Amino acid sequence: MVAALAAAEPGALDRSSSLAGWTRLTLVCHLRYGAVASQRLTTDALAGRPTSFYPGGRSRQRPDTLRPGESEAPADVVGSLATQSGRLHELWARLAPPQWETVVEEPAANPDLGRTTIDLVAMMRLTEVEVHGGDLDVGLDDWSDVFVAHALPVRLRWLTTRRSNHRAVDTAVIGSWLFATTDGPGSVIATDGRTVTVQAAGHKTTADAVIEGSSRDLLALLLGRPPRQVLTFGGDTELARAFTRAFPGP
């Protein structure tokens, strides 16, 4: 990513990305901050300290993390992204296997991600890099098979929680959806508007609606990104299309 950004023509970072309302530079700033925040979450968790992705609060702090610093040129932001990502890699490379399961506790007065663990912080970081790498629209490869294989089950499990950084949920949309994965095991997601359940699908599993596609494209649906191939809807097709209202993504 850094190599592609550094090779971009002058002014390219100031242009729009494929993510509506975000320039490429906004994305680079966001990715840089994510590397810094992931370092803090990791070191604080290992020390047993409560910690936050946005210590100053998401609504108050986040806008400044999406902009370069004063007098900071776009190329400087790219260089800083490389530096902070390298530091994060070095920190995580030193972890022993049991340390990945260390709980990251947030202060009660500043909830955001919810109770998580260092290995899930790493999954969130991988998600940022893979997804926003595509959003940058600078010719990077599509999402890796490793990312899709690990992120899809994690994102399905997270549907059962309501974190404070979720977008608005339409609780009037109730029912069940079969995620019919063309290249792997399926899942059934159900909600009554208040609680959500996710379970593995069997050969005789039924649901009100069916959404069929590749693991990659079903993950894209969960992440609010367009699929590479058109998803197929079955059963109650109106309910199938309403899935993103009940689960609007991160």
C-alpha cells in the first residue's frame, strides 16, 4: 500500500477514493491513526490498564485523526503510515501465543469497541488494511483469501453484539436469513429486533430469506462494500434486500 501511494502521481492523494465522501488522504490518515491506536490498545491491555481506541471519545477525537497534522504534507502522512505500521508489526511480532488472548478492557465512561482481545484488534487492523486498500483505488490486489477466511466468521459472530460505533439499526426488520456460501459452510442469522442469533447452517436448514454468494461477497455485504458478483436472493426477497437495514455494517 505504501509503495503504491508513494508511486502515485502528484495530487493523487487529494482526489476522491471509492469510499463516498473520503479522499485518499483521509483514508491514509485513518489508517495511520489505526496503527497508533492498535499499539496503544496492545500495550495497555498487556499492562492491565483500561484503554480506548479514541481516548478523547469517538465523536470528539475522530475528526482530527482524519486530517494531516499542521504543516504536514501528504507524502509525510504516507511516510508516517509506514513508520507506525512498522512499529505495530514489531510489537505484535514479539507477542507469545497466550498474549494474543489478553482482554482489552475499555473504561466504563468511554465505551466504543466493546470488550475485545488483542487477537481481535489484529483482525480489525487487517480489515482496515484490506478493505481501505481497495477503497484507495490505487491498483492494489483484491482482498486476500486469508483475510476472507478469517474475517467472515468473526463478522458473523459480531452481529450478535451492538457496539456504540454501529450505524443506526432498523429494529423493525425481523426474520431470518440463510447465508448460502458458494465456497464454504453457510450460516443462519436471525433477529427479533432486539436480539440476534447466528448459527451454522446444515443440509436441512431453512430461513425466511436466502442470500447466496461467495464468502468474499457475503463478507462485503457485512462490511458495507459492493460485491464483485451480484448476490442471489431467494425466499422472501424483500426481507433479503432489507438485511443491510437490520445489519448496516461497521
